[in-house]
Amino acid sequence: MENINNSNTSSQKGKNMTLKGYYKSLPEPTYPKKDFVNTIAEKCNVTLATANNWVKYGIKPSNPEHVRILSEITGISPECLWD
């Protein structure tokens, strides 16, 4: 872990930092791939399993509206989304 401050004070003068407070002050982790699949599932109103099938296994959606949404999200033309 980087930049661990060894003092027991927060940015507010005179207030001690607790373990819980320290944990809450850490930046939120990011998971770009997971977030991407979640976005697809949400915008297409499908399950995560379905979105994963499209992304990980190259299965093309049968609904043209889903293809349009995927194209919009990625910026890839519908003709080029799959081999």
C-alpha cells in the first residue's frame, strides 16, 4: 500500500483518524471490464450472463436494438462488432 500516513490525525485538526475512517478515506477501486459489462446489461436491459456471452464469447444479440446500443457504447460500427 502506498502513501500510508503514520500520524493518527485526519485533515480536520485535533480529530483522530479511526481504522474505519482510514478505510473510508481510501479511493474506490475501479474495475473497467466489470463496469463495462454492467453498463451493457443495464442499457440493454439484459442479465449479466447475457452481456458476458456477448462480450466474452462473441455471441451476437438477436435483437437489432441491442446491437445498436452496443455500437453506441463502444463507438464501433455494428458491422464490425463481430467477426
